[in-house]
Amino acid sequence: MALLDIDGLSVVLPSGAAARPILDGVSLTVETGEVVGLVGESGSGKSVACRTVLGLRPAGARTSGEVRVSGRDVLAMNRGALKALRSGEVAMVFQDPRASVNPVRRIGDFLTEGLRAAGVPRDRALERAGELLAEVGIRDPRGALRRYPHEFSGGMLQRVVIAAALAGGPALLLADEPTTALDVTTQAEVIGILRRTQAQHGTGMLFVTHDLELAAAICDRIYVMYAGRVVETRGARELFDAPRHPYTAGLLAAAPSLEPDATPPRPIPGRPVSLAENPPGCAFAVRCGYATDRCRTETPRLAADDGGAVACLRADEGILTC
Amino acid sequence: MTAAPASRVPSAAPAAKVAAPPRRGTAWMRGLAAQGPLFTAAVATLVLLALCAVFAPFVAPHDPETIDLGNSLAGSDADHWLGTDQSGRDVLSRLIHGARTGLLGPLLVVAVSTVLGTALGLVAAWRGGWVDSLLSRTMDALFAFPAMLLAILCVAVFEAGLTAPVIAMTVAYTPYVGRYVRSVAVQEKARPYIESYRVQGWSAWSVTTRHLLPNITPNIVAQSTVSFGYALMELAGLSFLGFGVQPPTADWGTMVNEGQGAILKDAFMPALAPCAAIVVAVVAFGIVGEGISDRIAKRER
């Protein structure tokens, strides 16, 4: 049984008379101790998919499909079960650490709050919080407990947030663009810490990002999303080396490379479409250099190929030769 | 008169390091002290007024209700600093005793309306949807009643005195606080840290009481301080009209009423002194409230 199993998840947002779909039949799994990347452009639905794991749905949204954590369907949970899930089994690290911490409470309060609520005495909770801070590489953890969020740099604060996420001993860590708000040198450190603590605790991790190269560097497997659908999934290495979907290939080609003989970055033409304005057929067809008339009328289904799955009508033709 | 709701959007740039170690409470106090001499003077005035009210029997040189018709409308002298009124009662002593009802009334109004209004505002902000619509529209409807009219109605139903106007003013002020708290709470609730507590499994109740409410408390305090001055003025107005505190109890509003006849006899002090007291108190509350608002705005940046 997979730790996280999202099965055919669809989310439809009602806006006035016209219902607006956000996700369409998204399925993904995360095994215990596995790091899985969820990659896509803005508006592709990756964050929405990530949040449904905690039972957070956009207001008024209709969902179908199942989101199972350790076999239990999150979407069918009552409040008590959701609370237990959020405070224990699943933890989340947000994009901007500065915004996701109460600015007027000490770090010590922030870290011990959950432990105290679980009945841990104050001294023991503070001790545990100190250990957690040491684990994420904060110097002088005892002193840090007495400080306020604004006294930390962004990277340091993100470490604190990671420490807080680990406090409940989660089996699954959701990281929603945890490094997007940080500068590049700090990014590497935070990624290193995430990766190390995840490996030490055997935590499963769903890593949401728009950076395919970053995902390829740290994830075991990657799901690529486009316009509310998963368009390709396979092992990180294989995906990086031999993408089968033109969109994945486009994402990789759009990233600049430092190799001396590398081609200059090629942007994907057009702009990302949302599932709502999606014309019939493949959502990527309007931006795809390989699109045929068939692509514009027939919606491709995610079909298994060697070691992964891809949703492209021309995947078997070997059109991508990179 | 609404304290300007300062932008609550967290700044993109990391907050500059504050020189003073931000111990909650003490840093706040120090920050308030740095608001300038006007603010300090206003605080001192309010403290003085409060002390006068509490220790009136010990501070007042005379009994406020002892009538001495032989010494009617005396000018100021060493014994009666502010002179006497038509019945020969010492104006200063009545002024000092008048601070009791003068401050107690608004205190009750502000305390009760702040508690009720905050509760309503938080529920409306947190639940949203039809709960928000229902509460907001009900508050709007109440808001449409002028406080004075409500008070006069209340006096007609109950009887003149401190209770009826206080009840009426509380009813009139609650929607005011409720609307303000709702607007501040809606903004605060939209900040990501609230959601981050939600996804850690905290219930709506604990997030609200432990994080949301403490973080908007300074805004509520600022608002209440300004409201206190207005409530004081309106209650004094009701007393002046004869709906509030009844003679012979010393009260600033009734004193103005009783003293107005003396103006014709060239004795200004019996009416002027309580007027001045009301103005000073209202202005002082206004300055303190504004000072706290400024402090909040500075903290936001």
C-alpha cells in the first residue's frame, strides 16, 4: 500500500454559472521514504493537488476521485480525523517562510506549540525543539528558541519551518515550492537539509516545484503536470535524459545550460493554458511543434510506456530525438 | 474616525532588524513612549483623570453635594478654586466627583461593546459565507440607528440614570466594533501563517484565540480608546439633556446643564469647567488612540 495514493482526482471550481475545472483525473503515488516531484508551470494545478492531501480544497470546489494517505481517504475524513492527519501524519512546508510563521511569536513558541498541545511538558518540549533546530543545522539552538522570526534570514527561517514540520514525526512531507522564495545559495542548503532529514526519518516527500532541473536533481520520480493533468511520469534520471512528452522536452530545452557546447535556451512558444479554457484535444497542442490535426481533436490518455507513463498521441513515433 | 487599517500585506523584503530587542510588551511600551510629548501628556492626563475618579473623596476639597445658598456663584478664591455654582456647591469638588460617572459610563460601554463586537466580528470573519452576510447585515441595520435616538428610547423604556444610556450606547457601539474587527480579522486571516497553523491541524478556535486575536488586539485597543472619548461625549450629552445621570449627583453633563443659567449672571465657571473637562478628556483619548494606531502602522512596516 502506497503512503500517498491520489487516484483520479478531479477538482471543479464553481464560478458563477460556469463550472471551472482545475484538475482532471490526476493520479500519483508516493511510497514510504520516496521523494516524488510534481512539476508544472503556474496554474497547472500542482499546488491544488498538493493541498488536497491535507484536505484543503478551494472554497466551494467539487472534488471526485480519492486521495488516500496510508489507505484512508482524506476527502472523506471528518474533522477529528483531518486534525489528527494534519498534526501527525502529514506535514507541509510552504513557499515563503516569512509569511508562514506568526511574526509576533518566538520561534520557541512556534516549535513547541504542537508538542505542548499533545501533552508534552514545557521543558521537554523546549528540549525537543532545540534538538529539531540542531538537526536542521541552526547554530545555538537554545538561543534561537528565544528569538523572533524577523531576526532570522529567509533560509534560516525556512530551516525553522522544516524543523516545525518534522516535530510531529510525519510519514509524509509536502513541500510546496520550499525554495522559490529563497536565493540560490540558500536554496542548495535548504534542499540538502530536506533531503537529509527525509532520508534519516524515512519520510515520504512530495516536492512541488516549477523547476524541472531541481526536481530531477533531488527526486526519485517525477510527475509533470500541464493544465490540470499529468502529462508524463517516470524516474527522474530517465525523464531528464529522455523525455517522452514534447512539453517535458520543452521545459528542459527552456532551461539555460553552462555546458560549453550547449544550445541556447529555447522558450516554449505561447503561454500556459488553464484547464478551463482548454480546447478539445491535447491541451498542449497549441504550443506544440509536433502537433497534428489529430492532437487538436483527440484528448490523449496517460498510457504506460517503458518505465513510466506519457500522455501524448505521438509518443510512440519517436518524434523526440534529444 | 476609523483608525486607518494599515496595509497588512507582508513586505516582500525581509523586515529590517530592529535595534531594540523586541520583547513583547516592554518594547511596545518603549515605542509608545517615543510617540512624542503630546502623547505622553495625553496619557498623563488620562492617568490623572482616572486617579481623580478613583480617589475622588480624598482628592476633592469639599463635599460635592453640600449646599451653601449664602455662597451662591462665588468667584474663585483660595477655598473654592473654581468658585461655586448656583446652590453654592464647590465646582472643583463636583468636577472631581463628576469624573466617576464620566469615566464609568464610557468604560462600561466600551468594555461590553468591545467584547461583543470582537466576538461577532471574529465569527463573521472566520466563518464567512452566509454567517458573515447575516451578521454584517444585522450590524448594518443596528448601525443605522443614531446612538442618541436609541438612548432616548432606552430611557423611555427603563428610567433616566446611568444604566439606560449605557445599555443604549452599548447596543449602538457593538456593530461599530464588530465591523471594524471583522475587516481587520479578514485581512489578518488571509495571511499565510494562519493557513500554516490550519494545516498543522489546529482548530479554528485555537488559531483564532492563540494567533489571530492576539495579533489584532493592538488594533482593537486603538479603536476602543478613540471610541471611549466618543462614548464619554455622548453620555455627557445625554446627561445634559436630562436623560442620563440625575441631579444632585455630580456629573459633567448635568453640571453644564445646571450651570448654563449662571452664564446670564456672568458666572462662567460652573458651566465652563465641566465643558473643559469633557473636551480635555475626549481629546486626550483621541490622541492616545491615534498614538497606538501610529505605533501599529510603524510595526507593520
